[in-house]
Amino acid sequence: MINVFQPTLGEQELAAVAEVFNSSWLGSGPRTRQFEEAFAAHLGVDPENVLYINSCTAGLFLATELLELGMGDEVVLPSISFVAAANAVASCGATPIFCDVDPHTLNPSLEDVAAAVTDRTRAVVLLHYGGYPGDVARIAEYCRKQGISLVEDAACAVDSRVAGRACGTFGDIATWSFDAMKVLVTGDGGMLYARDRSVADRARRLSYHGLQQANGFTKAQVSHRWWELDVREFARRVIGNDLTAAIGLVQLSRLPEFVTKRRQVTEYYRRELVGMPALRLPPPLPAGHRTSYYFFWIQMDAAIRDKVAADLYRNDIYTTFRYPPLHRVPAYGSTSVLPGSDQSAEETLCLPLHQGLDQADIHHVVTQLRKSLEANANH
């Protein structure tokens, strides 16, 4: 089966893990800090404002705590987004308000976001669909003027930029995902960035039980009883560790080659599929925008989309649609009417895109896709 997502791991990552084993320190420690510093350099921000955590989801939940969201507050987010974002909002007692997206880019415009804002809106949570930055610059400016916090769910956007500026650095808080399906993987893991240093410091405390001093050895410098607790806020443990951080450091060094390979696969798909009458390809990137090439999505008539997916599956090609509309999920109680989100959910299919694909794989994908589209064109 040709997978939609697949990590690239090898001897370098194994060697890094072996070093951690040999150090006898697997928890959060020096490699965690090195990963934070390296990722901060990748973003172009101060490493003190960056925190390695155990998942992007934990970062989204942490963001709601940092913003002190609760009952009566509304948070706007695109309906085409991962369920973790809406769960984070709903779990703190705030109300997720879903906005529409462009049916072809699957990203919301500023106008989509603004249409969902009310006087109860405290924050916007913005996903960069498939690694495409979208309207992030205009949305960030709008949020600042309105006094609304912007959280960037940069799970898909580890190497995405606008005019050289990293996605994730436009808003107030951002989270990235390094799970096993992403471009840069650590198995499980994520990074959090907070623009304000005091917010970043609080994030560090809340990520480790609310302790003022997370490390006993640090406290030992000022107290002979370094084991005593200084807890100012109740919190959980969502920190990362040196084992996964060691993998992340290697993966970050390989990120340029990963993105280059994904771009080559994307260019092949575009070259081979352009002009097919039954098919729409992702719109071209605006000038100055750079993507991480996380998804390559195609769109077709809703009447044949599922048939095409089934045909490809029978030919050992796994496809999917990410992400099912959240405004349709009963648990959130949404009554929003979002035609762009509904249209994209019925017409879109994500093709395999990862750096492990070889020429034979992508040729097979294109060949079988053409056959299926031709067979279903008149149905």
C-alpha cells in the first residue's frame, strides 16, 4: 500500500537515540533544550520563547489556559481543521465558533474570519491548511486591531513562510506537530511559541505541574532543600523529553531535503494532472508564500469522489480527506451554515505525499487516478 503519510527515519536518528540511552537521562534535559534552541533559530525567534512539549494538541490546550479562556468566551476557528483545536476550546468552557473556508484553498480568508467575530470573541485559532500559509498576515493584523488573540495551529506548517517570516510567528501563540504523520517527526511531540516572554515563562510552568522550579538541580543553587515544592498554579505534565528531542534535532537538520523531495512530488503531480477536465488542483501559491508541502489535494465532482477513492484503494493507493468539517460534529452544537467547508468536504481527496515516495510510486498514483477519473467521468 502506498501511504498518504510516512516518516523518513534512518541511521542518524538511531545513533542520536543511542546517545541518549548511553547518557542514562531520557527525560527533559540538555537535548530538549538543544532542540528548542535549534527550532527557535529555524523560526528566527528567541529560544526563551519556545517550549518543547509532548504534542501539538497539548499546545492547543495549553494555549486556552494561557489566554484564560472560559465560559462566555467565543473562539473563531475554521471548520476545516483538526478536532484537537475545537476540543481545546470546548474543554475550557469557551464556545467554538466555526468560520467558512475557501472551497479550493481550504484556508479561511480574513473576510471569513471577520464574519464570525462578535463582541464575545476572545481569540482566533488559525490552521495553515496543507502547509499553505493562507491569509495569515491580514488575519494577524486584524486580530491586533480588534484586541483579539491569535493562536496559530501550525501543525501542517513546519517550514511555511510569508515574505521570509515563519508561519507561527504572526500571532500571539503557536503550536507545531511532530507526530508520526508529519514532515518532521519525533514519534509524538510538538513545539509551542509565545510572543510575550512572560506568557512563555508561564507556559513552561504550566507544562510541568505549575512548578516554579522544574529542575531540582537549579533550585539546589539557592536552597539546601532543593526537593521542596513551589507551586503557584495547578497544572499537568506535557513536557517533551530528550529521547524524542534527539530524533527531532536530526529531523530538523534534514528538513530542507524533506521539503525539497515533497516539492518534487508535488511538481510531478501538477505536471501530470494539469488540464484533466474532471480535476481541480490546488491553487498556486501567492507571491512571497512558501509551503511545507504537507498535503497535495485534488478536487472533483462530489458524485465521483468516493468512487475514485475506492478505486485507488483497490490498487494499493491510500487516500483520505483531511479535515472533516467541525461544524457538522454534533458535540459542538454548531448551527453554522458554511457552504465552502461543505463543498470542500465532498469534493476533496488528499493524495500520497511524503519524502519516501519513489518515481514508481507517484507514476502508479497518477496512472490509476487517470483510469478512475475516465471510468467515472460519465457516471
